[in-house]
Amino acid sequence: MSAREDILDRLRSALRDHPAVPEIPRTYREDSGMSAEERIELLVDRLVDYKAGVTVVDEAGIGALIAELLLDADSYVVPQGIDEVWLAEADATGPGRRRTDTPEAQLSVAELDAVDAVVTGSAVSVAETGTIILDGSPNQGRRAITLVPDHHICVVREQDVAGILPEALRRLDGTRPLTWISGPSATSDIELQRVEGVHGPRNLDVIIVRA
């Protein structure tokens, strides 16, 4: 028996003679009722308010926009499962800049710190809160690659934008490593002075792709 199983077994034993927890009422909103266009408009508004760069494009425009956003990057990292079509123009304009983070050769924190940017996909976004959620899928990679480089370019598909949090949670697997992003990393803990890049990327560019 593992330590986890032992702890859970002792908790079950301790609670065995207690009455069951009453059913929790679920009276909150579970559906926003917003159209796809309304969800995109709200998500853009929230992200801009958080000081993120946001561009809405169709599928054909992803590659050119990523290449433009990477113009000033001497190097960038991508997860193993990234869509290669997204990177074709960036690779053509600056060959040799890309590094792919793979399970067999994961980049160290020091190596990631020397990289200028990271390009990933995303799992789900919440329009109402302006939150992008990554779940470690192949096109998003492990958490470290989105926290250490200074610039995160994140692709969000229209069909993955939920109106409110309950809608988003229904699409997620809670056992996966979830990273929740609401704008670039920033804090105002010291004398209410905003400082960016403290615990994540200083710059966040979001590409919203229309279906």
C-alpha cells in the first residue's frame, strides 16, 4: 500500500461513523448563453485589460502572425506536439532559432531561461475572466516551458472559448496538470507598484483563431 492509499484509508476509517455530507446545491449559472462572437469579444476585452497582446485571425493567418511576433526573438522553444504549419514561416525567416522540448531531451531551467519566447496551443479559455488554461497536452507541453521564457505566444481556438467558468470546467480533466493564465505575469504586492515577469512571462501574446 502506498503512503497516499494509507492516508486515504485512515481518513475513510475516521469518517465512517459520521453522517454523509448533504448534497450541495448547484444553483449557480452553468451556461453563459453567449454566442461564439460574444465570447471572443469578451475574451479580447479582458485580455487587453490585463495588458496582453491579442489578435483575432482565421486559420490561414496563424503562421504569418507567429513569424511576426517572433521577429525579435533570437531563439524560441515549442512543445513536441505543436502544429508544424504554425511555425513554417517563422522557421523560414530565422532558421536554427527553434528548440523543441521533448521528453527524451527536456530543456533545463537554465536553458529555458536563455530562450526568448515560447509558442503553445491551449486547452480551454474563459471569456468572462480572461483566463487561458493549459493542461499539458502535446501542443502545450510541460508547465516549465510556459513559465520561464520571457515571451509566451499562445494560440486559442474559437471552439475552445467558454463563456463562464462552469462551462470551462466541464471540458477539463482535473487530474491533468493545469496552468491558468490571466494576462502576463504581474504583481503589485510591494507598495502597489506593478512589476511584470515575477513568476512567469513578462509578455503574453494571444492569437484567437476563428473556426
